[in-house]
Amino acid sequence: MGVNMIVYQLVNEYKKFDEVLSITLTGSGASGKNDFFYDIDIEVILKAEIDANRRSKALKKFSDTIETISGKYGEKDIFILRNSTTEIDVSYYTLDTLKDNLFDVIDNCKASVGYTTCLWKVVSGAFIAYDKENTFKNLQKKYRVAYPQKLKLNIVDKNYYLLRDSISSYYNQIDKAIHTGDLISVSYKVCKFLDSYFDVVFAVNEMPHPGDKRLVSIINSRCKKIPRFLTEGVNRLIENSCKCDKEILKNMDDIVDDLKEFLHEEGIRVS
């Protein structure tokens, strides 16, 4: 069975739930690129949450392996298609969650620690597969707007100083974790460091954050403004993050110094 047919059948299955307002596709599954078979992301927009057991019952028509995880904005079902290696990720958002987030981020220019504009990307970049009463279309139309300059500066201000130049910075937290030999803490804080780092890079490019997949590849292929040391620096940091060694701090220094120069070149002053 072709992937397009599978997506069609999944959409029809979700339409049976009264709580479902809209169904959208993002990622390469929405763009029709060659990696479609490996990256099927479906977003289900709800007027009220659907119990996980009811969702699982419907998905068992397609898969014997279904996992549910909780995220910042809602739950997600991840499953492997039966007789296939194809993974499908289905994220669930209530309409109120999307509206509240977009109002905070786009209208009020409120920055977060990492992933500030990821729900804006979910809305603005989605392909609509089903839309009861044009609910999603109207929201998408409202928020397909230019990147607010105030938001860009707020994201930089919120995230840049957390990298190294504050008392509670990830740099200082990792330095302490190295001293105590806490490898788990080091690895976790490195991930948080990169969350803030990427949020700044996407903001400077005035590009809604694409999520948590293939970020370096996306930056190198789609962003016009890229810190010189980005790919090499991120790769070195990740390679060293599995050991409690001061080399991690040197990697972070190189990344932050490079980012600071990059921001100055873009006319964004940071101390």
C-alpha cells in the first residue's frame, strides 16, 4: 500500500472523532520530497482532548506497535505501520493551545527558552488534509505574517545569555556537573544549550523553528545567515558530550564566541 493511501486512510479514521477539527501534514510528508517514506508527521487539531485508549483502538487498524508520549503542548502517538519500517508521528493540539501560543509569540512577541516559534511553524507551514468549517485555514491565514522584529530580538535576548554569560547559564551548570562527574547532567544541559543556540539562529534568519529533526541540515540548506563555526562546533560538542571533560567547555566557548561575532555582524549587539 502506498504512503499516500495510508495517510488518506489515517485522515479518514481521525475524521470519525467528534473532537477533531482539522488534520494537517508537515515535514517531508507534506512537501512530497523523496524522504516522505521515512518522515510522516500528522497534526490533529482538537476542540477537546481524545482519550489515549480511544486513539489506540483506532490506530490498531494500522499498527501493532504504538507508543504515546506527553509533550509541552500535548500528547503524541508514535507507531510503526504494520508490515513496514515506516514510522508515523501524530501530534495532538487543542485549538485553544494553538491560539494561546500564537497570540503570546506572534502578537505579544513573547520568547521562550528554546523552540519559541515551533507552533507557529506547525500552523504556517502545514498542508491541510481536513478542515471542519475552515477552522485551521482561518488560523493559518491570520498568522502567515512577516517575522516580528521585536520577537527576533526578544528570542536573542532570552536565549543568548543563557548559553554562557549569566550566573545560571548552561556553561556554568555544565562546569559544575563536570566537577562532580555527573555525566547525565552534562548530557542534558548540552541539549538545553543547543536548544537555545538553535532558537537564536532561526530567529536571526526570521524563520519559524522547524522542530527537533535534522536541524543542522535544515540550517545549512535553508538559512541564508549561518554562524561560520555552526556545523563543526555542534558536531564537536555532541561528540564530547558523552564524557565529563573540560573540552566541552572549550567547545562551548568556541560556539558562543562565534555566535557573538555572527550577531554583531547582523547588527545585534550582545555584551
